[in-house]
Amino acid sequence: MKPVVIFDPHWRTVDELFSKAALTEFKQNFDIVWGRDEPIPDDVFTQAWPGAFAYVAAEPVVTAALLADAASLRCVVEVSGAFPDTIDYASCAESKVEALSCAPGFRNAVAEMGLAMALSSARGLITEHESFRHGNERWLEDNTETDFSLYGAQVGFVGYGQIARELTRLLVPFGVQIKAYDPWLQSEDVLPANVVPGSLDEVAAFSRCLFVAAAPTRENEGLVSASVLSQLADHSLVVVLSRAHLVDFDALTAEAASGRLRVATDVYPSEPLAADHPMRSASGALLSPHRAAAVRGGRQLIGDMVLHDLLAIRSGKPERQLGVANLQTIAAVAGVGDASQVADMAAARES
């Protein structure tokens, strides 16, 4: 008898998360309940819940009361991109139910976009493209003041998780020097040999190209402040990949508008960005509309990881590819983001 997996991907879609091959293997190994692009009906969830081995959802709601009725449950997997505050992590830990996040599944697509944004900005490609379109291009002219090469460049990371580690791998051919700031690194975490840890101020002062790749927490809103930005050398580049929550966006906009810093960002304080927001016209900005993972198949690594980890849990193996809930980290992360309708959803599930 195959283990039961409640799969409720909405607001994402099944094909967004799983390749055809991975989905076929998923269905071969597990009894999938729902697995459609529409929200799971409450009666379908309620009927399946007591015998469920795993609950995979974009918006999983898991309370202590629900866990009391889930004797077979081994894990909860969120497929939105961050640990939500709709899960009672303490009760999960007490019930020996693993809480896993799909965030590592974005690393390839987002790291690739980060590299593309860094190369485009560092070499002034977008600026020169627009100049070309208006007949103002500068043939064979060295722009030594503002343009720079990634070869041998000093690169910094604010946050050194999965995306930063993948970017580090992609940057190896450029022979970059790297410093990273991440207060959430655990003592057992091993940094690559070419990555030197440093304080936030040290990393900012060091970097010609600074990647902001940290997960948002209660404590790090505006972490990359006006003061931190001021420590970057003139014409340095800031690439914002994770969340605008991490930066003082007004200060970042001012730096881009003045031309002192180059900015490449995929995320904004509110989305869509207001039509009259000054970042839209900032001379030193390269702007992407939150599409770092928006490439065909760009999120299907998530499905591969979900399948791998569920098979590992079923077999009693310890290896995990998804993010594993750490209660200290969850205490910081939970509450950042949209938790609307949580109470209503929980009440419906428990009724």
C-alpha cells in the first residue's frame, strides 16, 4: 500500500513544480490526494488527513489540533518559497513531523538570473543598448569609470544560503574574491575555501559587486541601510535577489538615481512597482519584474527535491535536499510576508 500524500499546490501549478518524469515517479511511489491546480476542497482534505504520510502545499495550515488527528503524518512541505507562519513548528517538532521548505529549489534559476544581472550591469549592457536605440552609442569607447569586469572582482554576499552558494559555483571561472555576511550560519556550516566571512560593514566596504540574497526575517528589515550603502565604493553594483525587505529601498533608489551606485533588482517593496516610483527612471538601475525563477522549468527542481525527500523519509534515510525547519530560524522568519486568511483556513480544517 502506497503512502498517502495530500498535494495542494494552489496558487502554484503542478506543471510548474514537477517535470513530467518526476510527476510520473511521484505518482508511482505515493497515493496522491488531489494534485490539481485548484484549491483542495475541505471535505477532500478532511477525509485524507488522518491517514496522510505527507502534506505538500503552497499554503499549508498545520495546527496542534490538526496534528493530534494525524497519526501517520511524517512531514509537511511548503512549495511557496519560505517557511510560513501558518505552521505550528513547535508542535511539529514535538510530534516528530518534519517541516520542509522548497526555498532551495529556486537556487539554480535565481542564481543564473543573478549572474546575468551582474554581468549586464557591470559591463553597462543595458545602458549602451538604450543609447544605441536613441543614436547616442559610444563606439569603441572605454567606460573605465563605471564599467568593470567580473574577472578577479571583489564580490560580497549578504546572506549565504542556497542561492549564494550556487552563485559562488557559477562565479568560479571568473576568479572572484568573495566575502560573505550571514549571522544565521550554523557553527557546523562549512564555507567554500574561496569565501571569507565578515561583518556587514566589512563586506560592504570590500565589494565591487554586492549580492543581497538573505531570507527576510523579523530582525533584518532594512539591513542594507543607507549607512551600509554609503560604504560601497563609487560605481559599485548592488544586486537584490531575495526580498526588498532586506534593503532601505529609498536609499537604494537615491544611490541609483544619483549614478553613484549601479543597482540591479528583481524585487520591490510593493509589487507591481508604482508607475511613478523614481527607481523606474534611475539612471543606474537595471530592473526586472520579479521573474528570477520565471523561466520554463525554472521551478521544477522543487519537484525533484520533494520526490527525493519523501522517498528518503519513507526509507528512513537522513539526507534532505529541501530546507529543514530550525526552530531558531523559524522564530525569526515566521510572520514576514502575507499570512492573510490563516485563521479562517485553520478553523475550516479543524471544524
